[in-house]
Amino acid sequence: MAARCFAAAGAAGVLFGQLLGGLPAAAGTAAHPSALPGSAFPLVLDVDLTPNPVCSGAVHGRVEIYDPAAAKAGATVEWRVRAGEKQLAGGRLDMAAQVGTAKFSIPFDRVPATETALQVDARVASSDGHAPGRYGKVWRDTIRRGCHPVRVASVGDSVVWGQGLDHDQKFPYLTGELLGRQTGRGVQHMDYSISGAVLDAPELPAGNDDAACLRTTEKQDPDGDGEMEFGEVTQQMPDVFCQLEKAGAQARAGGYGLDLVVINGCINDLDPFFGIGVGITPGSENLRKAVKRECSGIGAAAENPAKDVPYFSGAKVGYGGRGMQAAIEKAHSLPGRPKVLVADFYYALSRSSSPIPVKTCSTPGVAGAWLTSCKAALGKVAERYEQYTQLANAAYHQAAAAANKASKDGSYAVAADGLFTVDNAVLSRDSKVWNTPVTDPAFPLRTRACPELSATPLQCLSAAVGHPDIEGARQYADAFLLNPSVRQWFHLPRQGPRARLNVPGKAHVGSEVRMSVTVGGKQPAAGYRYHWYFGDGTQQETSQAAVTHAYDREGPWLSRVVMTGQEGRKVLVEAARPLTAD
């Protein structure tokens, strides 16, 4: 029996290595750097525009270009900055190192009055009779005039970083873009997140001296501005508290205040999945206790049981420390006293990921009773992931509520949901996460940067799998803009009635629970469609303002419903309190 369990756990470990970045997809596959076409390079790594939007004067820019091959050859690259068909800036850059930096200015009279798409790209310049190369991958942004942009900072781990996505496809960027458009103010987004980050590494720096983070530099931040240009390369530090420290320092140096901080964290601190192949990460065996310890900052033992695990794990440094409430409060203390949006977790793997057991457990040597054990182990992994999602989201909501209760300047924090379901998980029928490690837009960057910068390059190469894809990131941003708190903070008009979602406080597991929507104590007007999200990863659409649902596990479960009117306008209604099933 022990051998069978070990074999099943090993199969699950291989699966999760592929899903969440622990192992390469397979030896000798396209994940090897030499298999990558060079068309993405020279790759524009980052473009800083200050200020943008601009109220008066010139926009000062800095472009960073990454091309190890060009640097090795001592080549020169040509770069250009375009708004539509008009070129606003350009130049040549000798690639003396793998990352080259060029500065430029755009006079105010050449800045478009309204939001205009900006494209920045580069190519190897002609030399010794050779024609210039093809332009590499385009960096996309927007540029416009304006005096009071919505300023958004994002901090967190690979979910907020947007593993696998280009910068303009990530949900913090998209959230800011939507806010900028709907307020008419435009947006300025600063991203301090990094894939692999822990929420809090208690002894890094020593004694939780966050200010000491400003005296350290990371190889993922070649220009030293605190924003991780190589955030795609996984690393546990800087933790979220250090990221917030860097965001505050940059805001003070720039003389501006922030309007919104988008934040997440704590999954890497307890690392409940990566160790499945060799046994669950020590300290996370009991998920409920582990989430309380890492997401809420309560219950750490004197010694970290995961400090010596033989694989990439944030639990090595993230055990114990401060929880999400402390992070929310630190975020709100930054210049401008920004609002704080905690991004709820999503379902990367779930019971709906049905092709996984068939494909993974049907490998040579897995048959008979071993096959049964393998499928059972994979089912446990999916169950564990769903449980983590539920517990972490509940902890986020509790942290936001506690921060608001302790606030002296009103409610400023919300845990906002992306409205993901179990059917959006990897290899499910409506998947909205990356299903392979080689098809995402950031794969070209990882193939070059992971071997150079990562201590665990194989893990780094496949790290995008299981993270929200382009459609998933867009769903996050669209759902955030429906959140009532966000709409109130930024004075966005209501898109529907002031409705109430009526849900009982308690129910028995397996019993039918009735939920209903009322407006002023009465049934809503006719013509609405109702999309119910029950909080357990399941959903249902109806034309009626009432529904029943049975929960198959203990809660807490926070229900939501999106009402859509005949004109297509949507309003999100959230239950006042979660339901507990027993």
C-alpha cells in the first residue's frame, strides 16, 4: 500500500511540476532555449514614460532592450517609438551588455491629446553590408495628455505579476486602463510584483526592517527602480512588504500619490502544492491551519519545518511572518493613502480538469491498482487546490474587513473576486489559464532569461502553466470594475438597481439553500438575467431572481450574483456575509 501511495503521489508531483512550475514539461521539448525562434528579439523589456499622461512639458522616456545574442556579437540595435503611424522617437544603441538602455524625450506638442496606442520595438541594425534584421516583439502601451491620472501600483506574486503575459495583458494594467477610461483621467501603472514572491519573509531583511529593502538590488531589476523588469524569472524576494516599500519610495521621489494598490500573496509562503511529488510541503499538511498562519499571520511555530525542502519553495523563507491585514494597512499608508484591492485567488486546477487523470495516469507502467491509486491521488490534488482557493479567499475577505474596521479614515480595502469557477481551471471545458508551458507570450523571454538568472531554470521555464491566460486576465479586470466598492471609490455611475442578495447564514451540507435578489424588499423588475456564483467554484444562470444550491463541503461560502439588464449593463451584488455549511 505504501508503494502504491508513493507512486500515486509521484505522478501527482510530476503533474503539478508541469502545472505550477516545479518541473519542465519534458526533457528535450521546446522548453530548451535552442528551440526558440529568434523572431521575438531584440526584445523590448520595459518602457518608462514620465509623466504619462502629461499635463505640460515633454514626456521623458527610457527604453530597455534585451538581446543576449546581440550583446555577444557586439551588435547595434535600432529602436523606435510610434503612436499609430507617427514615429515619436527612435535611435541606435550599442549592445555592450545583455540589457541596453536608451533615453528619449517627446515634446508636448507631439503627444496625442487623447489616448493613443503606443508601440515600441527594435531590430539589429545593418552592418558590414548586411541588411538590418527584422523588428522584434512589440511593447504596447498608451500615451495621452492629461493632468490627474489614476495611479495604480501592483504588488504580489506570479498571479499579480501575470506569469506568461505581456505587460499590457495583465489584470492590474487592464484594471487601471479601465479606470482611466471610465473616469476620463487616463492611467499610470507601476508594477513591483515578481513571480515566486512570498507575502512576508520574516528574516529577510532581518527583523522585518522593510526600509532595508531599499538598500538591496535584485538581478530581476536591472535599472534599480524597484519595478521588476525580469519578474517573469521566479524568486521569493522581494516579498510583498518590500515591494510596498519600493512603491512608496518611488512615489515620494516622484512627488505623486497613489490612487489604488492591487495586491495578493501568501500561497508561496505555505507552498501547499509543489512538494506533492516528494510529500506535501512540511507545515502545510493541514491547509486550514497553514492558511491561517500565512495569509492571516497567526499560529507560526518557533522553527520553520520547511527550511530544508529539496525543491524551489517559498516556504523556505516565507514561513510565519505578517499576514494580509498588515500588508493592506501598509499599502494604505503609502503616499496618497490609496485604496487597496486584494485579488481573490482562482481555480488553476479543479475537479473539472477531467483530461488530467486520463493523460497523466495512463503512462507506461501505471496500470491496474496503481492506476486507481494514481487517479485517486490526482483527485486529492484537485480537492486540495479547491480547498486552498476557498480558504485563502475567506482569509483575504477577513483581512480587508479587519483593516476597514480599524481604519480612522473610512473603508478603503476590498477583497475582489475574478468570478472564476472550477470550469475555468487547467484542461477544463472553459479553461482560462495557460495549459502548456510554451505557448504564452512571455515564453521567448523565459527561454533566454531563466537559464541566465534563475537558480532553478527548469522550474522557471514552465512556470506559466496554471496561471490566468489572456482571457482569464481580462475576466479579472472586468469583474473588478463591477465591484461596488471600486465603483464607489472612483465615482463610477451605477449600472443597475441597488439590489440585495439574500442568503441564510447557515445550512447543512447537502441541503438545498434558497437565495434570492430583492430591490427595496421587492422582486426586481422583469427583464434581468442572473448569473449566480455560489462561492464554491460553481455557477448557474437563470432568468429568475431566486435559485437553490446545495453545498457539498463546509464553508464559509460567499455568494455573488451578476444582474444583466436588457441594455447589457451589469451590476454585481455580493452577499452581506458568507454562509457556513456544517
